[in-house]
Amino acid sequence: MSSQPVIAIIGRPNVGKSTLFNRLTGTRSALVSDMPGLTRDRREEQADIGGHPVRLVDTAGLEEAKRGSIAERMRQQSEAALMAADLVLFVIDSRDGITPDDKSFARVVRNSGRPVILVANKCEGRAGEDGFYAAFELGFGEPVAISAEHGEGLGDLMVEMLSALGLKEDRENAAEPLPATERPIRVAIVGRPNAGKSTLVNAILGEERMITGPEPGLTRDSVPSDVEWHGRRVRLFDTAGLRRKAKITETAEKLSASDAIRAIRFAEVVVLLIDAERPFEHQDLTIGDRIAEEGRALVVAVNKWDLVEDKQQALKALRETLNDRLAQVPGVTLVTLSALSGKGVERLSAAVLEAYDTWNRRVSTADLNRWLEEALARHSPPAVSGRRIKIRYITQPSTRPPTFVAFCTRPEEMPQSYLRYLTNSLRQAFKLPGVPVRLNLRKGE
Ligand code: GDP
Ligand code: GDP
């Protein structure tokens, strides 16, 4: 093996190999086309993966020799590339699901005995979800979900590539830092008008930074603020700033709801700020539901705690409302604070970091299956139309939020109540409070 590892990108035509090649090498030259099999010859280029130079090979498409000599040549090229590779990126098009061609190429790749990373491309939006799950069938383990065209998931892919090659990120020489370890954690503070969002942001930043002007519709660049909490970088997005940019014809309530929805989309952790004097009004709960639906980590902060007389009673009532009305995220952290005095702000930062870590938690497949065995023994799956549904295996394909897939017979007939039992037990066993936990069922023997 030469000093630079060789990585071959393999897959049937049109799955996005050239697009991925261009992304990883930073070149624009390659032909990208909707016509299957247009990329002809094998291209090689150097790429930087976490500070390590590698040689990347784009094969012309691992097409089976059905269509005469060009196809035959392409197949030979792919096989030659496979033989020379230290690592194979086997690419599928998640929007197409798994085709018979994918399966036969998977065989060729497997027979090569090379280490393989299964790459589920075209995963932007939700269109690729089914294909992503179907890809488990190929037997290469968990696919890495990416969108080569939109540049999503490439950091995750690079992390996997390094680990498959037995390399560690070389920060000094890396063109771009890899994700998760380096990127700031994106945090949005949302809540009704007057809940105290601006005051809280000021308290966090420790200065009168926010502009509060008398003119309606005052525009203020909504530059996010970077802070450091316990040595970790956090990027704060304040929706109070966003609000002033929006149209002034809308009512304040409506505006803050739409700001919140926008903020939730780009945040990783959302702090739902509640006014202790008017806790959990309709809009707070709507925003809370939305955060859960979008799969974000949530921290509930109750502001203006200085104004509350019977704190014990108030806390009890808040907990009850949370358990009752935000049942999708049981165990969510509740922080009481006073943005005005700064009391409790420190606890809020700790809660945000903890929620972020929970949201990113990965549970090993071995631990999951040990848990599954116990959970099934404690409470066996129901019999539907006289036959018991069997659950064989569980894995965690992704984090952010923690998402699990259990393979079972007749998934469509599984009662919701049993699914809820499993989800809750999973949440407790692996300590996943306050984040949405997804448990999906797939058919599998
Ligand atoms: P190759 O034949 O496997 O090299 O595939 P190409 O890279 O030529 O891509 C085939 C088609 O898929 C082109 O139209 C690309 O623009 C498109 N494509 C590539 N990656 C993505 C993606 O992540 N999402 C979507 N929606 N389309 C993609
Ligand atoms: P926003 O609309 O959510 O950005 O709310 P502001 O930050 O503008 O605060 C609305 C009002 O609540 C202001 O008059 C603040 O002084 C007041 N306020 C904010 N935080 C606190 C707090 O912790 N205690 C008390 N007593 N008042 C607060």
C-alpha cells in the first residue's frame, strides 16, 4: 500500500458518485449528469480527509455487462478500482430504495473483501428515509446518510472514513474541521413576547448588546452571538432580534410564533422561555409540540422567578403541566431563573449542554439488544390475529435525536401501546430524558 490510502467510490450509475467525488475533492470539473452512465472513465484526485491526504477514485459505474462493450469496460474499471482500494464508499440513491442492481453490485463489493462504508445519498428532506432504512438489508451495517448535492452529512462521512482507515483527525492540517467536535452548538431561545428573551440574552452576554428601539420594525442584523460555556462553543440565536426584522403588520403573538418555528429549524437545542407569571399559555405549548416534532433537544426555562411568591407550589404545578402537556418529551429539564438578576443563568447553560449530549447519545448495538431481550421478557409483544409479533433485532441508525429501528414481523400491525412501552423503556434504560426518541419498526425476519 502506498502512503496515501486509496478510496474508491462505487455504485450503479446516477446514484451521485461524481457529485460526491466533486464534493470530497473540491473539484467542479467532473461531469455530472442525469443520463445514466455518462461519467465514463475512472478519475483519480487527491482529497483531504480530516487533515490526511488520500487518493479518491471515481469509478465509471459498477454497471453489469449487459449493454455491450462500454458497460463491460466500465465494469472492468470498477473491479480494478475495487482491487486497488483500501476503502470502498458504496453509494446508493436513497430515493430509489434498493434496486436489484444495487444488490448485485453489493455482492461484487462484498466479494472484494475490502472495507466498505455504505453511503445513502440524496437524503436531503424526507424523501430518502425509506431507502435509508432499506439499505440495512445490504448487510454493510449502518448507512451514512448524506446529500452530496446539498453538502449535508459529509462531515459524518469523513469521520467514518477516518475511523475505517484507522486514522485520527489531524486538526493542524485539516482544510476544514470535522463536525461534532468543533462546530458550535446551535441554541435558540424562543418564547412569547415579553417572556424575557432579550433580557436573558443580555444576561448571558453580560452586556447591553441588544438594541431596543422605539421605532416599530427596527432592523437589527440578527448576527448570532458566540459564547463559551464550560469550554464548549455555543452559538446563540435570539428570536427577539429576528422579530424586529419581520413585517410590522403582523401581530406580535403571531410573529413570535413564526420566529420560533424558524429558529427551531436551525437550532440543535431550543430553550423555551416561559414567563412565570403566565406559565404555559397556549402558544408555549404549541411551540413545545413543534420542538418535539422537529426532533430538537428541549430545555424549559421559567423566567421572572423573582416575582413568584410560593416557589414550591409553583414548581409543582409547572412539573405537572409539563408531564401532562408535553408528554412527547418526558423528563425534560426545567430551569427556573431570573434573567434580570442573572440568577439561574449558569444552571441553564449546564442544562443546555446536557440536553445536547443526550440528543447526540449513541447506544451500542450490543447494549440495545440486551435491553430488547429484557424488555420483551418483561412484557411480551401482543398477539395480533392469533399470532405473536416477533421482534428480532434493534439498532440505532442515527442520533440527533436518538433514532432506533427494530426489525420485526408484521410491523404494520404493532399496536401503538406496545410501541409506547418500548419507547419509554428505552428512554429510561439509556437515560434519554427531555429529547424526542424515535423508534421505528421495519419488517425483517
Ligand atoms: P453518478 O452517475 O453516480 O456519478 O451520479 P452523478 O453524480 O452524475 O449524479 C446523478 C444525478 O443525481 C445528477 O442529476 C445529480 O445532480 C443528482 N444528485 C447527486 N447527488 C444528489 C443529492 O444528494 N440529492 C439529489 N436530489 N440529487 C443528487
Ligand atoms: P422579550 O420580548 O421576550 O425579548 O422580553 P424582554 O426581554 O423585552 O422582557 C420583557 C419585560 O420583562 C421587560 O420589562 C423586562 O425587564 C422584564 N423581565 C425580563 N426578565 C425578568 C426577570 O427575570 N424578572 C423580572 N421581574 N422581570 C423581567
